[in-house]
Amino acid sequence: MIINEIESLAPMVPIILHHHERYDGKGYPDGLKGEAIPIGARIVHVTDAYDTMVRACYRDMMTAGACGFRAPQDAGTQFDRKLLKLSSQS
């Protein structure tokens, strides 16, 4: 990974590497599950999924609200339930 060559970004490597892991262990690249996934990677996973959904809706001329981001129904499987609960409180 190119980022390994930049010493100041070394703490970001686990976040970047594991941001496609799923909370239920069905993600990649390592099939990490639950708390074994670095917290930064779990946060990026939620925000990346939201960003992808919003961009797809924008392309189809839909608002983010009309898109119906699926995070709540994927809590505990794809996403960390605690993170989603925190995000809904803000």
C-alpha cells in the first residue's frame, strides 16, 4: 500500500485497510468482526456507505431523505450498532 511509505500517515493504515469490513465479519479484506475492526474503519465504513447512497440518489435526482439510507436496518450486520445510535442522537 502506497500510504505505508508516508511515515506520518502510518496511523491511518488500519483505517484505510479495514474500512470495508462488516460488523458481522462478512467484509474484506480480513473478515474482521465487531470490535476487532478498528473504530476509525467502522466510522469510515458508515460515512462511505452514506456518501455512496447520497451520490446515487443525486444522480437519480432524489434527495438524501428520499433515498432512505439503510443504515438502521443494517445495524449489527454491516454497521456497528453503537455508532449508528450515536449518529442518530446528533
